[in-house]
Amino acid sequence: RPLPKSLRKRLAFFAFVTMDEPAMLAHWVAWYEALGVDLRSPARTRVWVHVPRGEAGAPRAKATMAVLARVAGVNATETYSSPVKQALANAFMDSLPRDALLVYPDSDEFFAYPCDVEAVVARDGAVHGHMVERIAANWEFRDVVAPGAGAP
């Protein structure tokens, strides 16, 4: 279910992703689009992709960039580290309006919001959450396939 329009117009989106799983990334993009995040807004979207030196032409890089073709503000970097990610996120936040609401997921995080999200934001100025990990009973992770491609 999309987020309420009153919140969607304030949303900004930042992520630093890898090229590891383009199929998972396709689900991730579709998830945030379904929530109503405007991933086509260059002023409100920044996605940094870690593309190691010499891998820009690799099949994984091409597949990742193809998934992100409909997302504005996509940039590639050869450096992946927490300090770099923090600096890029802070620089992006500095460019946003004071009332912006930042969505800042990792590429394996699918945020969901409570039904009363507008009341929560009005009361607290932010949305608080908790993390739920997906672990199979047999401790195996099946391959992820692109949306609509069927199960492996």
C-alpha cells in the first residue's frame, strides 16, 4: 500500500548498493516504487552503486545499471566503505528541505510502515522501526529471481 500523499511529497531516497544481486535489486526498486517513493526525482533521489575498478563492463554491472535505469540520481563509485557512505548520505541530506523525510535502506532492506504512519510522523517527526531477518528453517537462501520471472 502506498504511503499517504502528504508524506510522499516530502520523501527523499538515499542508498548505497552493490552489484551483487541485480535480481534482488529489481524487487527492491519495485518495492519502493509501490510505496510511492518517487525514484525518478533527481532532486530527491541518490543511489550510489559500488562498481569495483575494472568491473564497469562486467555482466553484473550492466544488469545492475539496467535495473536502475528508471531511477534518477544514480552514480557509480569504485570505493565502498562506511565513511564514504556516511559522507555521501550527509551531503545529500544537506541538500534537502528541512521537512524532508529520508528513506535510507540498504539494498536488502524492504521497509514497511504502520497504518497510522501520518500520526506517527506528526507526533514524533520520524518513523521508528524494527528489523526482521529472513532466515529459512533449513538455513539455506534460495537464489532470488527478477519480478515476474517465476521461482528457480
